[in-house]
Amino acid sequence: MKALEDLEDFAALRSPHLGNDVLEALGSKLKRIAIGGLPYDYNECISLEGIETLTSPLTHVRFEYCTKVGDQAIKELSGRLSGTLTELAVIRNFYEKVAKLSDDSIKSL
């Protein structure tokens, strides 16, 4: 995964089995990331632990159908990226075991 270190953009939508290992391998040059699963095949691998390993000053972040991306992940991103983040998208459909999103995490942005 050495090639991932020099990327500025990383997109792996419709990838329900990619996990935190990929996030850990992304380098400090990364500016935009889009990752996730499908409406009928969720990504249950990306979590707060992986998000905490992102070290680059991201400007655009997009999570689609990631069941473990919720309040804590959004708060982590807003704290780390408060000076650089210009776009955040969290797309998902209702599923009772999905990490919750609330007004508190949105207010932290």
C-alpha cells in the first residue's frame, strides 16, 4: 500500500469491505477522500479508530453507507480539520444498528 502515501484524492465508493487499514495507509498529502458501501451492502469496516489515523489536512470528506460513522467520527473530523474542511457528506439510509448522528455532531462543525 506504499502507493497510497502520495495520493491527493482517494475514492473507493461501493466498497463495503475496505476498512481502517486503508485509512491508515493514506499519506499526509491526501486532500479528498470518498469511501463507503452500498445502500444494500453497508460498509461496517470503517470506524472511528480508522478516522483517527487520518493525518492529512483534508478538504473534502464523503462517507456513504458506513454504519460506524456517527457522532464521534464527525466530532473527531471537525476537531482535526476545523481549518481545512470545506465539504463533509455522510450518506446513508435508516438502519437500526447504525451509529447515530445528532445535532450535537453537526454543531461541532
